Amino acid sequence: MSSSFGQIFRVTTFGESHGAGVGVVIDGIPGNMRLSLDIVQEWLDRRRPGQSELTTSRDESDRVECLSGTENGRTLGGPLMLFVRNTNIKPSDYKDVQTVFRPGHADYTMLEKYGVTASSGGGRSSARETIGRVAAGAVAWQLIREFHKDFDIVGWVHSVKDLSIDKATEQTLESTVTRKIVDQSAVRCPDAATSQKMVAIITQAKGAGDSVGGIIRCVIRGVPTGLGEPVFDKLEADLAKAVMSLPATKGFEIGSGFAGTKMSGSAHNDALIKRGEKIATRTNHSGGVVGGLSNGELITFNVAFKPVSTIFIAQDTVDRSGREVTFKPDGGRHDPCVLPRAVPMVESMAALVIADHVLRHRALAPFEP
Amino acid sequence: MSSSFGQIFRVTTFGESHGAGVGVVIDGIPGNMRLSLDIVQEWLDRRRPGQSELTTSRDESDRVECLSGTENGRTLGGPLMLFVRNTNIKPSDYKDVQTVFRPGHADYTMLEKYGVTASSGGGRSSARETIGRVAAGAVAWQLIREFHKDFDIVGWVHSVKDLSIDKATEQTLESTVTRKIVDQSAVRCPDAATSQKMVAIITQAKGAGDSVGGIIRCVIRGVPTGLGEPVFDKLEADLAKAVMSLPATKGFEIGSGFAGTKMSGSAHNDALIKRGEKIATRTNHSGGVVGGLSNGELITFNVAFKPVSTIFIAQDTVDRSGREVTFKPDGGRHDPCVLPRAVPMVESMAALVIADHVLRHRALAPFEP
Amino acid sequence: MSSSFGQIFRVTTFGESHGAGVGVVIDGIPGNMRLSLDIVQEWLDRRRPGQSELTTSRDESDRVECLSGTENGRTLGGPLMLFVRNTNIKPSDYKDVQTVFRPGHADYTMLEKYGVTASSGGGRSSARETIGRVAAGAVAWQLIREFHKDFDIVGWVHSVKDLSIDKATEQTLESTVTRKIVDQSAVRCPDAATSQKMVAIITQAKGAGDSVGGIIRCVIRGVPTGLGEPVFDKLEADLAKAVMSLPATKGFEIGSGFAGTKMSGSAHNDALIKRGEKIATRTNHSGGVVGGLSNGELITFNVAFKPVSTIFIAQDTVDRSGREVTFKPDGGRHDPCVLPRAVPMVESMAALVIADHVLRHRALAPFEP
Amino acid sequence: MSSSFGQIFRVTTFGESHGAGVGVVIDGIPGNMRLSLDIVQEWLDRRRPGQSELTTSRDESDRVECLSGTENGRTLGGPLMLFVRNTNIKPSDYKDVQTVFRPGHADYTMLEKYGVTASSGGGRSSARETIGRVAAGAVAWQLIREFHKDFDIVGWVHSVKDLSIDKATEQTLESTVTRKIVDQSAVRCPDAATSQKMVAIITQAKGAGDSVGGIIRCVIRGVPTGLGEPVFDKLEADLAKAVMSLPATKGFEIGSGFAGTKMSGSAHNDALIKRGEKIATRTNHSGGVVGGLSNGELITFNVAFKPVSTIFIAQDTVDRSGREVTFKPDGGRHDPCVLPRAVPMVESMAALVIADHVLRHRALAPFEP
């Protein structure tokens, strides 16, 4: 119940950070569809730690194995099972977990919920769980592309701490930037000047044993009109749930978002116009979704990530015997800033939502006699 | 598929704005539970238009009928069906809908999705659909209270346009304000000075035929530790989906939210402390949810609402024959600001999420021998 | 959770036998589909008691109201809500229910489950709950026909007590008999000679204050190949669940059924042949489903119904205070044989299954570039 | 969508017969529950082929690996992933599959559904898929036992072809026989005399290259009152779906079943009596389920299995190029009778149903103040 997402394109992740491995079962894929596992590996490589000196040095090779559902590069119609073995486990790095509740981590709430916690690392709460999501995202992306050739998703780091890409630059990026371009930045910020400054901020935080947060911006292109549902399963509602289910997220906004609350209706309403034969909008304050349904414009949204919880500064907390203590981790492998690695996670969650709604729309598209 | 919400406490709304009525079926309620329909009516009355001169003058009496599931003030264990007849329908008010696609409304996307639209009003996209949600929210609230006596939800208008309650005032409100106090303000802003200024802003917008948006802040008290799930169904993810499925919402943030992205980890982490025998946190940047699970602190979140789409100013749009036209509604009944009426909607959606997770936790609570 | 059926074409019934009414919400219907409420009423009329002197004389006019989801004979894409008011309620007829646990009825198990029972009649356990199913079945039938012109479902009474239609006669009926022909028989047995004898058996049971059971046979025609799923949601598994969820059912068999267990594999295997350009089978022991998927042949199944629980003969039981007592109802309205009225229930449940799988197949049909 | 079963205790199987392996993800298990993987292996060993000379000689060691969800013999609250590698794959044995549609097999319908089939063996339609179900069944069994100490499930072969255990013998078995006793028979028939004759029938069929079917009887003990739901998810409906989703099943009956259709109501109704302080029934025609809810008596049901489709006798069929051909397999590994190995499959499916309803009842048990 707790580890599944989607109604027709349905993924179920499993695995703990320090167990045998992590993975995902993906059910609800049409048969005889071309499927590249190389693309899945590429997406996983983008999520992997150790891609630059700014991110954790844990060397996770994270090779994906496809253990069911395909043959000769085609789907068979049954569930795909994608598995990544845990290879670089050093339980000793996490011995703190066994004695204290780490501030900002789920140690205490997991114990309250399940009456037990994994003896090393975060168990299901670890960011390693997102491996299954990213693998599934790469499958979802391929599925959507089979139906909609112009579809694509690109996310990037919009801000770190106080520093953000300026508005004009970003608006240009929205229609043009590619994942390849984004990946050329060590912090996945496609504006070179801003990227450099972000590196400095993160490096400084790392030096201080501290951590930083920021905002990821994501754009979805080539989505046909009419995806989504008008009531509970609005496209923006499902996107919100999708990204708010990622670790460390604190907020979601689509289109004009929180800033839009300061506009008047006459300024906010997107006028409908003709663009060739197609109905389009002059502005895009809606962020590509009206009444829960895609309107054919760019879907644009932001996701807020808090600063990473693991820091190398002494903090007050409570230990498992119930005593107030001071806690400072001995060492271990951690990012001072999760955002660069979170970009493919956000893209993947968005892909899961769109893939599900593509298939849902296929099921319920108006009957044409 | 599209009109249901929740896994165990599961609600399904139905009805169009200008059809026979709107309602909800609620399945997944334990038998023999006390249930007050007066409370349901009270919640609906708070959602009803025409509560002040600032809101639409459509006089919807909105009397709820309970057509199944209870006897003698007790639940029978089967689904509750709550129905509100549409009584004050003037199709003529909506004749525009039949000729043009109104900017900001779902007229165009609904047609693209379903190949047909309701001939009057918004059909399923109308805010009248939320009647079913609020009725269900009032039931959810009662269910949760049976299990957790200290549980409560209070929402209020935090900002209208640029004007917001100041931070210090709001922090005090969080632990103390009641729905009753909130309701004493015509705009549901419990800070009297701010409330007065909000009235002025809304009145001015109304005079100009324009509209305004704003932010609702909501606090949930008395939630036990361990509600939620650590992966996809994180409590904040389900809350995000819940409120982002309301009409006109553009953003959601929990705890520190978007502002939290500017903090360092050492400032953001909530230190764990002992409060009597209970483990608590010194600050509450998390907003009461850690790793997707409630930690026993106040759950606090904000919801961004765009300015209302219906305005009495000429706008560019496209008509149903595909021609670019200028559109200005003749009249009709509309709020210049949806936020006061949206407060009970936000509270209701939050109640639906908590009720579902209360029952889910009941199903899967750790076994104690 | 407990009152819903289907994954995409999803129905939720509600209502108690002696409350305001009973009904159904049907979600997952494509927009702009022609929908006749007259057909829905026709199906309900076939389910209605009082159609002959053999069935209960409770005069339930059972007029269906459609309170959402359609306009001008077309679906709008949102949920249909179909409601039938309870008009002929005489609580006094059921006062026994308040004092004893009636043998064969759910009085005792419902109290154990919910801690409360409806004060009159069976509540959710009443056969009146099936009104919602039959209304939904009539909608499902229309939906399937939009996609598959040759689709139809016909059920009939195959046996009452020891008496059954002979095999040769029945085999002819399978490809030819219509619901209209079936309805010409007072007991819905389309073989005139057998029908007459069945009437005699039922009349005799009625005279003795006793009741009888029997078997309904159902055939589904015009189902395309490939409906169903190969694992848990096999077409026969979903049909089995569907009919076994009807009141008073004790068994289900498809194709060769229990008799097939006595055959050798060489006799049982259906040889594949060409019928024109189409691949078909020479025999149909499979009952139209192979490996959980429809193979294009007739789908044929049987459903066993126990004799009705309400009889006018003294029986041992226990009362609500826990004392062993003898129980004989004073009067009230009851069929000595439920089978004639159960025919449309069986047809409806089969229609719900097929409609859901038609839409599921639409969602996941192999992609063709 | 197609490979999952259960609502709270939810299993998802994956894997093809000739791919890397088969397995199951089980979500919805309370944390901190004792879990023995030895018991899981025991159940799998009972399902394994090659247990006697009557069953296929394919030597599948079928060692289960638990790759997530447990630590130190306790569940962690997240999904269990149980995996069994395919080790003894000889694609050559199945080369026929690539050229002809085997009668009685899903080759043709799978191709129609998915546009592709696995190049060897049955893919998802293979009986190897049931490995995941049996592994999950063994987990379900342990979960139920944690809540209900007297709970158990025992199935056995009631009949092979025309030969069945006599009624009196069987009635005694129902309350007493254990899985251990059943397993002492090569054909899992706990009546020694009948078992011997069954062996003879199967041996004879094997010699003739033919196959036989039969009936499995299953009894569930120690189920508390009130499990199940009164409408669609009746306990008997879920059991019917569960076992009818197993390969080769053609029928299901509970309690009096098809024979009960020949009884009069006065004979069929189970009188309620006091057994000590407990309310019980004098007879058990209901099979332990009344109105969809368990009544505390033995749950008893039968499952019809058709004769195995693979036989070594020439049969008419159609090949993949659409020509009518004669087909006789060259060799390969097959049971002439699936029933002995199907016993743990039936038990497992029953355990999945009960476990799910135990947790569902936990969620919705009447609130007691």
C-alpha cells in the first residue's frame, strides 16, 4: 500500500539502503514496446552520488539488472522488475543511527510507526529508495515518447540558498534547455555564471560542515491537451504529490505559484489565442494546466528542497534510551547539497505522473463512432 | 477513477453545478460510530457563498441530506451518501459558456478531454463539486476525533495579494486560534487589523470588476506520531495532492517551505528534546512531518490560490467555433476573492488525508504480542 | 473499500433496504457516449419483485433517477449517480430482525463485524443492494456495445432443485436465445417444458412455506480476443468474484467446470481451427477463456444459488440476548425461489467485468507505431 | 495493474518461466513481526515439481532469497521482495511454442493481447508464476497466526477424474487432517486407499501420454467472526477470485456448493446454537461464510482443475503462420496431473485472502470508546 504509485502505469519500489539492494516493479506497460535499458542506466547514472567533488564520495556503481518483463528489447506485457544491488555498504558509517535519533532524519518517526528500524542507514527512508523511482522514470519517459514524439522533461537547479537564476534567463531556458546542457554544470544549473556562484556556496557550506537547500525548476514539453482529471487527480495535484514524496521536499508550485497570489485576475488570466490552427495561450501563468487538465502549453513547476539534515556540527537531540544528548557524526558520506542529484528524481516523478495519465486517457478517451 | 480520494477512508464525489445536485459517497467508516449531521451542515454552511457582501450573492441554501449509512446517529458500517440538491440554478447566467472558452476556466480543456461539456456552468469543474468534499471533511473530522481527542484543524486567510499577517502574530495564532474565531472575520483572517485591510483590497477589486488571490495557512493539532508512510504516501505528499486538487490552487508548502530553502542545515534542523516524557522538537521547521511521518508537533502548511478567473473586464479569448473574440461576462454571481470560502475546503481536504492515514495506521500498526 | 467494484469502470453502491433508497455511483465512463436511461429502467424492471405470482409481492416500483453525469442523452465524463428511492417500506414486517438472528441470514455476522445492525431488514445485506449493480450493469452493457457491436449477455435458469434443462437443448440455446425469449418464462427458463415443471416445484415449495435453489447459466457473446489478464485478474477469476458477490451464491464454474475434472486431457483440450480467416476452437470446454484471456468463443458459466433463507417453518436459532429459541416469521414478503430475479443480477455482474476489461485493454493494448 | 492482489496485504508477482527468475513483492506487512524464511522455503518445497515420480522431473531447486523488508527475523515495515532464480532452463524443450499455438495453452490469447509472446515456455502464463504466490502465502499464513493462534489452512486432493474420497471419511478429515499428513501421500490425498487408486489413475494417464484433472478440497480453521465485507468483497467472492486466478481452474464452490442447489431451504439453513458461550451453527452448509462474512465455523471450499493441457498425443491446432497443423510435443517436462502440486497453491491463495481481510478488519473494526 505504501510503496506503490500510479493507477495504470503502477510502480512499486522495495529495498533498504543497507540490505541486499533496491529496486522497482513496474506493472501496466503495453506489450511489444521498444525498451532500452541503456536509457534506464543513463538516468540512474545521473542520480548516482560521486559525480563531482561536491557530492558524496560513496562510490555506488548502481548497475541496473532487468530481471523480468522484456525480451529482445521489447516489453512482454508483464511487470518489469529492475534491481540494483547494494555493493558499497559500510554499516560502521551508520553506527550513530543505532544510538541516537538524528535531527531532521526519520529515525524517531520510523521507530514510532513500525516499532523497529533498520540497524544501519535510513532503511526505506534512505535516498537510495529513489533508485527505483528513477529507473521507473526512465521507463515512463520511453513509454510517453512512443505516444508523443515531442514530449520531454528537463529539470535544473533554479536556486541554492539565496542565489537564483534571474527570471529573463530562466524563461529562455524553459523552451530550449536540454538535460545534456544541464548536466554540463557540476550543480546542474544551466546558467554558467549562476552555476559558478552556486559551487562556491556549496563548497563553503561543506567546509563549515553545514548544508544548504534550494529550488529545482522543471519543465515538461510536448504534453497533449486533456491529460489529467478535473477533480481529485488533477495533473498539478498528482505532480505535487509525486515530488512532495521525494525526500527533503518542502514545497511545490505550478505556473505562477505563490507569486501569482499577488497578481490581479486581469493580469493572471492567460488569454486564449490561435497559434496556427491550434488554440494556445498568450501567457502561461497557469503553468500548462487548467482545471486539472493539460492545455498544451509548457508545464512548469518548482520544488523546494530543505538543506540536507546530515551536518558535521554538534546538535542537540535525544538518544534511543530517551536521554537528551549532543550529537555530531563521526564521518560518513554525505552531500552538503542534495539538489544536483535531485534533478533526475524530480524528472522521474514527473514522468511517472505523465505516463500514468497517458494510459488513463487512453482508457477513457471519448468514444468516436 | 477520477472522482475518488483516499485508500481506506475513501470518498467519491459526483454531480455537476447545474444538474440535479452534488454529493459524495464515503466508504470505509467503522460501524457504530457516533455521527452528527448537524456538524456536517455547519461545515457546509461555512463553505456556502453569500456569507458576506464580499462573496457571491448566489443564495445556495445547500441543505445536506444523508441518504444512507446511518441510523439513530450511528454509522452502520456501509457507505454514507450525502446529497445536496441544486436549487438556485439560472442557466441563463452561464450562456457565455456555450459560446466562448472563458480564460482561466476549464472550458477548453474539458472539451478536449471529454468531447463534450456541460451546457451551463463548469459541470464537474465548478467549485460546487467541493460541497461533497466539505461534507466528507466534516465526517472525517468526527472520525478522527473519536480516536484522538485533541485533534483539530484550523485554517485562515494568511494573505490577500501583497498583504499578509505578520509573522509574530501568526505564530501565536497557530497554537490558539479556533475556527470560531476565524469565522468572526468577514474574510476569515483572525488578525483584526489585517482583516480590515483585506476587506478594503477585496472591495476595491470588486469595484474594478477584477479579482484577487492569496494564501491560506492551515494548522493541524493533536496528530499522533507515526501517521503517514515513508515512501510515496508521505503525509506531506498526500496533503499536497489533497489541497492542490482544489480549484484555483497554485502552490503548497509545509513547515519552512520555500523560505526554508534559504536556510543552512544547522539552522533548519529541529533539535529533538524531551517535553515531559514525550520526545518533541525545539523548533518546527519540519511542519510536523519528518520522513513522511507525523512527529507529534503541529502540522503547518500554506496553500496558494490564484486570483479568481471570472472578472468583469474585457479579455481576449477564442470562441467555440475557433475565432478569436473579446469576452466580458454579462453578469452572474462570482466572488472577487475565493479565499474566505476556500478555508473550509482546505480544512476538509486535510481532514480527509488524516482520517485515511488514521485508518491505514490502524491496519498496519506494529503487532504487539 | 467494501462497496466498490472494478478498476477503471468502477461502481460504488450505497443504501440500505429500509433507508431512504439505494443507488450507485459509476465512475470511469468515456465522455460523449450515448446513454439510454430507458435501458437502465428496463434492466431494473427485470430485477424487480412482483413480476409473477411466484415472486414476492412487495410492490417496488423502483424508478431510477439519474442525478449526475449525463446531459441530452450523452455522458459528460464525470460519475453517473443513479438512485432508486425506497417507497414501500414496512418496518413492522421485519420486527423479528430486532430480536433474533435469522438462520441463513447475515444478522449475526453483521453485528459481529460492525457492532450494530440496521433496525429493519437486511441493511446492506439486503438483495435491494443489487439495484445499484443492475443499474450499473445496464450502463456497462451500453458501453461495451459502443465498442463491440456483437456483444451481448444472456442468462437463464438452468435448474431448480433436481430439475434441469437437458444438455442438447441448452447447447442450442447458448448461441441463439435472447433475454426477451428468456423473459417469456415466469421462471426465466427458456425451455418451455422445463419451465412449466419448475413452476410446479416452486409453487409446491411456496405452499409448504419452504424454499428452493438452483443454477443460472449465462453466456456472453461477441467478446473480442485478449480481454482479461494472465495472472490475478484472469477473466474467469473476475467473473467468479463478480457472481460470488451476489447474495445466496454458493458456486461458480466456467466452460467444462466441475464436470471437466472427469475428462482426460485429450478429450478436454479444444483443438484450434480456422473459421474463415479467424482462429477458433472446435469445442469450447474452456468456456471462452484461455489463460485468463478471452479467446473469441462464447463465454459460458454457471452460478449455484442456495435455497432462499427465509422460510415459514419453525427453526432453531439464538436471539440477540444469547438464548436458544425457536423462530418462525409472522409474514412478510419473500420469494420461495430467488433464481428468476437473479438472472439480471448475474448478467449485470458479468457486464461490469467485461466493461472494466474493455477499458483496461484500451489502456494497455499493444502500441502500434 | 494485472499482477497485484489484495488491498492492504498486497502482493505483486513478476517474472517469466524462462527469464532470470520469478518473485513477489509483498507490501502491507506490520513492522516488527517475526518472520521465518524457513517456513517460506517449506511452502515452496511443497509446490516444487519432482517431489514424486508422478510429477514432472524438472529439477527446480527453487531457493528463495529475501532481498528486502526484514532484518534479524523481523519485518521492517517496508515491502518484502522474495526472489527465486530460474536455474534449470532448457529453451530447447519449448521450441514448439515458437511455431504452433498449443491447444489448451495461452499461446494464442497472449499473442492477441500483447502483440508478442515470450520465446520460450509460457512466460507469465507459466505455472512458475505461482512461486511468488506460494512464497507470499507462507508470509500471509505467518501474519494471520500472529493475530489468530488457532488459524490454519489445509488442502488436499479430493478427487482425480471419477474417483473421490467418500463423504464420511472427508468430513472427519476436515476437522483433523494436517498438511503434514496430507504430504505423506504421493498425490496429497490423505485417505490411504483412495490415494493408492489415484496413483494408479495418474500412472495410467502418464503411460498413455494423456492427462487427468480433479478437485482440491480446502478447509480454513480458526477464522474469527466478521472477516469479509457484505457487498462486493464477500469472503467467498474473494476466495473464488483467488483460486480461479490459478492456472487450470474451472470451478469454485463453498459449503454446500452446487449440491446445495438441490436442497430445500429448511434442510439447508444452518440452525444457530450455543456452543458454550459462543454462537455457532449445528450444520455447516454455509461453509463458514454468511452474507460474505465469516461466522466462526470451518470455511470449506472445492476447486475444480481441468486435466493438464500438455499431452503427448497428436492434436489439431493452428501454427503461428495461420495454417492448420497437427501437433505433438517432442518431449519436455510435464505433470500428467497438476493436483498434488496445486494443493499449496490453493492454500496460499486462501491465505492471501484471509491476511488481507484480517488487516482490513483491523482498519475498520467498530470503534469502542
